[in-house]
Amino acid sequence: MQFISETRLDDGVLEREFTLGEIPGTLWTPGSAPAPLVLMAHNNGLPKAEPRLVARARYTAARGYAVATIDASGCGDRPRSAADEQARADLRRAMQAGEPVDEIFESFIGPLVEKAVPEWQTTLDALLSLPEIGGPVGYSGGWTALGIRLAVVEPRIAAAGFFAGGYVPRAQREEARQVTIPLLFLLQWDDAANPRQKALDLFDAFGSKEKTLHANLGGHTGTPWFELEDGCRFLDRHLK
């Protein structure tokens, strides 16, 4: 892991850009050390510099957590395969025509998850070797499909916060039954692009004995700010 820049923010949080082989990432650490680690993944294809993610990361770091995100394969500025680009073009065309899009989502989100998981695990290995980070580890992010797979295959993740705002492939819907860590699941009740009943069915499928659903009125980007504070309280209960 090579750090390539660093900025000290007004609240004392240190923001550093890093590279790990071909993986670009950002790490935010509080003044106190060692700090529990939160992996914060953005939704399919969005960059690690997406403003809402950065705002959540900085807030969470100021609450005493190390927070990391990466641009996984095909996300942000990293190259996308010709098949990914074709799938995205097909998706735009189908949405404009009002046609079904589930099979198109399946064709490229599933492979994105498969590629992303090993890179996140490699990043986790490197992060936990840093003296300023000292587990346990949590997951928080809009990419629920990735979070489900990581929660199943990565025993170092002790708790997770998911956002019901993106397509979850059939494979991850089946895997949800194997997720047993504590969960906080956020749902925007009026998210036109993400059917409410699918989100409720996914919440019901999780195998966790401790799982909480927070539902708020509003569209995809209308999650109330207080949910960020509640999310940190959830992390406090399980990571500190």
C-alpha cells in the first residue's frame, strides 16, 4: 500500500489517497488510534470521490473510526470492459423504452461483485496491517450486493449497514440467508427505481438474529441526515 497524498481536515481527520497495485483508494483516520475500521463501498460504478460517500466517510471518521473506500474493478475511473459498456448501453436503452431491466442488471452487476470481492479483501489485509487501525471491522455502503457477499465470505466483518437502493442479483439474494452478523438496513419508501417489496423481501431473507429496518419517506437520494448519526450509533454498539 502506497500513500500518494494526505490532507488534514478541520476536525482533525486525516484523509489520505493510496494505491494498492492497480487499486486506488481513500483512507480517513481519526486522531485517536488504533481505531475500528469501516469499509464504505459506493454503488455500482460510482467513483470513490462521490460527494455523498465522502461526506459519510468524513462524518464517520470524526466519530472515531478509520474509514476506507476503493474504486473496485469497473468503478470510478478504472477501465470498464467492452461487455460492461454494452450492458450499460443496453440498460439505458431499456429504461428509456420502459422495458424490463432485471436481466440486464444481472448480466453486469453479478460479475462486478465477483471481481470486487477479492480486491476488497486484499485492501482489508493491507489496512489491518497499519498501526493506526485495530479491528473489529464493519461494512457500510450503498452497494448492498457487494456487502452481502463480503459478509458471507469475510469473517473479519462484524456488523454491516446496507442501503436498499441498488439492484441485488439473484445470487446475493440467496446468499442473504447466510448473513448472520448484526444488520442495519435503510429503505427509502418512495424509491421509484428500487421496488419496495423487493427490499422488504431481502430484509426478511437475512439470517441475522439482530437486524433493524429503518424506512423513510422520499426518493433514492432523500435519506435523512439523522440516519448517518443512527448508523454511527449502530457501529458503536458492535465495533467499540
